[in-house]
Amino acid sequence: MSDSKKLGKSIEDISYLFLSPSGEDSSEPDDSGQQEEKSTSILETPIKSICMVGGEFSFLDAFLVINLSLALARLGMRIAVVDLEPERPCLNFFLGTDGQKEDSNNMNTVIKEGPLGVKLISLNTSALTELSNTAKNSKLISQLNKIEEDVDLILVNVMQRNLMNMHELLPEQIREFLVLTYPDKNKMIESYRTMKMISQRNPLTKIGVVVAEVDHMYEIDAVYDKMSGAVRKFLDKELYKGGFLFKIKQDLDVNATIASFYDADLTACISNIAQIVVLRLNLGENIVSKEAFFKKMIGGFNAQRKL
Amino acid sequence: MTTIFRKAQIDRDKLRDVILKNPGDIQSELGFIDFQFGTAEEGVIDFLGVDSTGRLVIINFDTKENDELLVTALSQMRWLKKNENLVKRVFFSENVDFNQDPLILLICPGFSRKLISAAKELSGHDLRFVQFQYVISDAQDAILFEDIFSQQKPEIEDLPMQNIESLKPPTILEEVKVTDNSIVDTTVELTEISPEQEEIISLTQQEIAEFMDFDKILEEKQTSD
């Protein structure tokens, strides 16, 4: 079974992907014939991307994005995570702050490779400033373009408060947003504000809700019903259920990394979210133009700086 | 001597006269600016009034229990908003404050439990249900008005302090690259962006009010679980 066909699988086939042992889900092609088929599929299938919009709790956002990327990678998808946050929470969660400092003088710190071939790209303002000097960093830009060609899905991580700034930079290709929402009316209002901004920018964008910090199951429907009701009423838009995350029960260490923090309940929740993402991708609703993702983002940043 | 009254059915014209002549008994400082106000596709508004704050009051009544009154009044309110310029021209001399959302006031001999339950979900609207009882004796008749349900949408100033805080635009931090060449680390300083630089998405009071009953919904769901 080729990787390229996994994105086009039917709903019935999804169960097979989840039931199969992870060892069988190698993201590497087995032979050169499959490699050829993969290259063809990249040309035929434009890049897909989902923007994960977190709340105020950057650790949880990073936890969700990184674990979701790994869950999707286990399903055979080739994933790139683009972290737009100034403090690079995804990079910290992947490497720990010490690991990040070790090669902080190396521009390649922008691109890291994690387990299961997941590419992690930190594109905060500093990184974008560096990248905007194309003469100096043409190699890095071509690396990004290569990643863009190779991956099936780009997961973009940004928090609500920074989305206001970064929104103009996000390429038009992003037609799918997953917004983290909490069972708290004030935080829901902020999530709604984010959805309004997303919707105003592009009314065709699909928006999903991930209900986080869930204590009781009834909170999930309550949050979803309230959010979808408001969005339907005022923005004339339908939300979709993106899944949920239980509240983290452990005492949190701000330096927690993927190696030091594990929560079985949350991991199960993330598997569920991954399943929803795969189903959404199969719907083909967010397939858009082939215009280069990173080129657009860096170009947008340059244009904004000139203003 | 005690007068004995019996419940009786009031006819529509008589009830209209009673209401028209006694607006203050329906709502204090209520004044009528029009009655039988046609809204074309949404039917006729029985009375249009203005309260002491200048808020428009849509008053519909019926001589029997009628759940449809609320739906009709809501659609009429929508019509008034849609045709705001026309309504402003018609009532320009009536000191109507069109910045306020209208109050819907329904008058009926009874309101179903289902209607009141549905109305509680409409937290973004000002609603008032008044029940009446018409009674007659051999020599005279009387009508008793009684408030059954009243709901005001939360105003910004009514919101708890924590909500007010949430309405303020969030502080957005922008990264500034450190220019000191002696520092090799890519540590960044954070400086606040001025409000002028922010792209603030403002929310209307109705949008905010939509979320104000969430705690109650959670409580109800917790109880039912």
C-alpha cells in the first residue's frame, strides 16, 4: 500500500489504519516503484494544511500539536509542524529548552526532525526575519520547499493572541482551522473572537473546535453546542467537532518534554482527534491551489515589514 | 360587602382598549407611539411603545394562550432592525433610542411552560411576559395583570469584573531580535505592540451575551447527569 494512497482512503479503510501495528505503518517507501508513485501524487495532490489555534496554555498546545503529528505519522502520513509561536513551545516540547540552546547559533535550528519523520519548523518572527534575507538563507528556503514537497500535511501551531498578528502571514492554502476552546465562558468568547477573525478573512475556511481541559464528558457537548450556536447565529457558519482533551491531572513542569511527560487519557484523546483529521482530509474540502506554502508565508512577512 | 367575580372571556377589542388606556399598568412609564403597526410580511404589531429610557417596546397580545406570539414578535423585531431607517423616519419625533434593542412584551391569559423554557434560551433579548385575568361580577368587571416572566440581556456594565477584563483587547507581544552581537543566543526581548498596531476583532453585546448563560447550562447538564 503506497503512502500516497492513504490520503485518499475511504472511511471503511480508516479502521484498518488504526488497528494495524505501528511497525507496519512505516512512512518510508519499500521500493523505488512506490517512490515514483509518491512523486506523481505530490504533483497531483496540492498541499494540505491545518492551523491549530491554541488558547493561553502553550504547553497544552505544544502537547496537542506534537502528539497529533506523531499520531498522524503513525497512520502513515508525512507531517511537518510549523510553530509560529515566539517562544517555540513545540521545539521546547520536542527538545527541551536545553536541547534548543545547544545549537541556537545554527540556523538549522529552524528545522528539526523528530520521531516518525515528523519535521518541526520554527518560524517565529526572528526566524522569518532571517529567512526574509533570501540571499543569505537560500539554502534554508530550498530546504523548506523540499519539505513542503515531501509532506502530506502541514500542521501550523499558533496561539489565539498571536494569531491576530500572524494571521496576514498565513497562506491562503490554510482552509482548515482547529481552535482550542475551554469550558469557560470568558475563554469561549475569546475563541469565538478568533473564529470571527478567521471567518472574516476567508468565509470559506472550515473551523473545528477541540474542547480542552475537560473534567466531565457533559462539558464537551455544552461547549460545542454553545460555540456552534453562536457561530451559526452571528457568523452564518457551521463548526465541526474536532475532538476533546481531558484536563491534565499531573503537576506540570514548564520544562516538560515529549520524553518526560505522558498522559494515557490525553494520548487516547489525541488518537481520536487524529482520526477526525484523517476523515476531514478525506473529505477533500481543504484542497486548494498549489501555490508554495512557505514562499507565500515568507513573502507575506516581507510585505508586512515594508509596510 | 364582598363583590363576587367570575372568570370570563374578554373580547379582543375590549382588551385592546384596556391596554391602550392603561399603558402605565402594563409597564411603568410606558408610552404608546403607535398601534396596529403593519410590518408587511411579519404581521401587525399590536402596540409600539417607548419606555422611560427611550427603548422601543413591541407589545403583542392575545385573548387566549398563544405560543406563536413570541415567534411573531421576534420576527417583527428583526423586521424593525432591517428597516431601521424607515422606522427612524416614521418615529423621528418620538425620542426613540434606536441604539437599544427593543423590548418584547407579550400579554396573554397564560403562557405555556414550553414557551417560558424557550424564552430562557433567548438570553440575548429583553423579554417580558404579562399574564392577565379578566373577571366580571353582576355590576362591574376587572382585569388583573401579573408579571410571569421577565428577562433582560446582560449589559456590558452588568458583567462581572472578570468578564470586563476579557473584553479588553489582549496584550499582544511582538518579538524583537536582540541586536547586541556579543550575544550568540537567539533569545528575544518582548515588547508590547501599541493598540493602534493591533487588529482587534470587536464583538457586539449580543455576541458576548450569547455566552453569558453558559455556567447555567453547565449546571443544568451536571444536574441531569
